[in-house]
Amino acid sequence: MEGCCIHSIGTSVDEDGCCTSCGEDLNYIAEQQEQINQLQAEKEKLLELVQAVYRKHHLSDDTFGWGELGDMLCDGLCEIMGDKKFQEWVSSKSKP
């Protein structure tokens, strides 16, 4: 593999997103980084939600009420799942 161009996030690209050294299209790197960033944000949101549930349920945290916790969970799940999938999930759990 002598002379092979090694690409990383710091690789110089032209206006079309191609490596300035070898010409390979590197747009997929930006797409993958965007997906990684989205997953990281979702992980952080889920961690916040689990911590809030733990604080309320096990530590009896009175800085927020049960209703507020329910709203936080609903908002977080809608944000991560999407509103439509969340509603489908709620509907499937509401049926006996």
C-alpha cells in the first residue's frame, strides 16, 4: 500500500468534498461524523432522563414533580424516537 492516501477528519478537501491529494470523494466522512454526533447527543439526552428518573424515584428529589418528570420523559422520547413512532409506541402499550 505504498503511496496510499490516508484520510482522516483533518484531511484537506476541495469544494466538492474530494481529497486534495488523491481526489477520492470524502463526503461520507462528514456524513458518518454527523451520525456519530447525533448518537452522542441522543446518548447524553437518555442519560439525563435516566438520572432524573433515579433522582425522583430513589432519592425522592422534590425539585421537580412526578408530572414534570413525565413531561421530561415524553419530550425526551419524542425527540429521540420521533413524534410518530412515540405515538405508535404509546398506542401499542395502551391496549389491553
